[in-house]
Amino acid sequence: MLQVKAVARVLGITLDTCRGYVKSLHVTLGVRSQLQAGGGPPAGGCWTTAPARTGTSA
């Protein structure tokens, strides 16, 4: 698992921006930590998938 600092450096963004993205991912995944995020589906649930897109791609 990459450290937030290393991810920010690789992506060329600030540490604060990267932390904001990580926090947003935690909310989306329903987890409280990077450890939970990398450990499989949320407790008591399973991964959900986004609905399939309709139409053609450009």
C-alpha cells in the first residue's frame, strides 16, 4: 500500500489534495482507513457495482 505522500508525489499534486481524495474514497467505499479499504468488501456487505452505461462512447 502506498503512502499518501508518495501518491501525491507521483501524481504531481499537493499532499492536502491527495488527502482529500483519499478521504473521499473512504466515504465512497464506506471504510474508515486505508487498511479497511484494501482488505476486501465493507463489513457485513459486498461490493456494489455502478449501473452499466448506455449509449455509445466517443
